[in-house]
Amino acid sequence: MKLFESILNLIYPPKCIFCQQLLDYSAVLHICSPCYTKLPFSESAIIRTSQEDEESCCDGAMSIFDYTGMVKESLIRFKFYNKPGYYRTYARLIADKLGKLTDIKGYDIVMSVPLHKHKEFIRGYNQAYLISKALSRFVKIRECSGALKRERYTESQSLLDRQRRNQNVKGAFSVRLPKKVKGKSILLVDDILTTGSTLEECSRVLKQAGAVKVFAVVVATGRK
């Protein structure tokens, strides 16, 4: 994999995912040194995905960054301006922090929050799935995104308040392959955690299907 990435970097010279500066072809993390020193790394180890007064189906979450400034701009490009290659760096950062925070061997599968097929067609990719697929390679855990399905099209969560976000995703997901998740501890991947409504709903249906633990990992969060 390292040889393949080095060859790919020679053909397509890597750029910093934050400032677009050209990097050395051998760069593993596509982040330049000046940007790295300014990054808003999240100080929280474990984040709740539900409000303090609400029961949670998700067993906690981990975020690399606070959703602000250069990180926010990078994620917007990643999702909406055809920069799918950013997933490698995001996945490496998640894998590094996971390794320091928890025992990776305690998890059985990794999967992404599913994107509706219409949105995926328009965008050309599911950004969470790209991160999940790379993360599974880095931490050597089976990728199983196909087990979770988005049942219906939903409005963009970013346009809604917390109450409407909860309503928007209610019943939006289902487990299509229950045998894949029953009795399993799952790493659930998404790009951004705001209110936590999407991660909570995915966790709810996974627990109903027999998952014993669901821990979310995201690139950035607006929560503490």
C-alpha cells in the first residue's frame, strides 16, 4: 500500500488539504507543517452524541478536530467541491487517535453512515464511506457499510435546528444484514458531528439488530 501511494503521489503530487501547498511525494499525511501547527485539534477524548438529558444509543464518539476555520473549509471542499482524495488523511488521523484512545482489537467491524443513493449519485461518492474504507485498512478491521441502509431521502441536516434534525432522520435507516452486526462492537464513521441526531439514529437501529456496542468516529465536531 505504501509503494502504491508513493507511485500515486509521483503521478499526482500531493497537496495540503488545508492550504493546497504542494508537498513532497513521500508525504503520508497531506498536511503542510505550517497548517499542522494551527489546526484546532479537539481536546475532548470522548464526546456524547446525545444531549445530557437524553438517553443515548451511541456509546460515545471521538473527533479529531473542532469544526471551525480551516478544518470547516477543508470538509466543505471534501463534501461539495469534488475533493474525495482528502479521505486518506482524515482516515489516518482517526486511526492514530483511536490507537491512543482505545483498544482497536475490541471492535469487530467498521462502517459508515449511509448516504441516500440520489445524493451519492449527484456528489459522485459517499464521503463517510471513503473514510471508513481507508480506516478499515489502517486498523485492520473488516469494513461492513453494506449492512446499514438509508431508507429514504432526507433534508440536509445542516439546514435544520436540533428538534427538526431528530425528526428528519427518524426512521431513515435500517439494518439490511442483521447477521453482520448481531453481537458485534462497531466503529461508526461520519465526517461531522453536530447535534448527533444522525449517529444516534444509526446507533439505535444497529442496537435493535443486536449490536453490543456502537462507537462513533468523526473528522470534526461542533460539540464539546
